[in-house]
Amino acid sequence: MSRYHLNRFLFDLKMKPDTLSRARTDLDKALSDYDLSADEVAALKSKDPRQLRPLGAHGMLSLYLMRLDPEFDDNIYWTQK
């Protein structure tokens, strides 16, 4: 399990528009840039932030997984850095 890479991916979803765009287009390819366990990849693909906490993801960063769904683009929370 690589907590660093899991949290790094979530942080990059927050801060790097390119990471978000790539993850929306091809999640598998975007995740391949990070050293993640099979459990972490499965949890990320589920797009359910609650599955990330037991794997060591920071609670606030876990929420950024929801950005993969374009429906949440208009949420004011995402515009705050």
C-alpha cells in the first residue's frame, strides 16, 4: 500500500487541471503514473471517497475523487484552493 501515491493522485486532482482531464479521459492511464496497490486502484475506480479512508487517504483529499464526475463541476468547493 502506498499512502503517499494515493494522496498524491488525489492532491493532483485538486491542483492540476491536466491530471483531472487525463483521469476523466482515461483513468487507467492516469493512475499508471502513480505507484498504487490493486486495492487502491479498485477504490479509486469505484469513485466512492469512503473507500479511500481505510487505505490511508486523507479525508479532505478523498473528496476530490468526486471531481471525476463532470456533474460536480459547478460545485463551489472545487474552486477553492
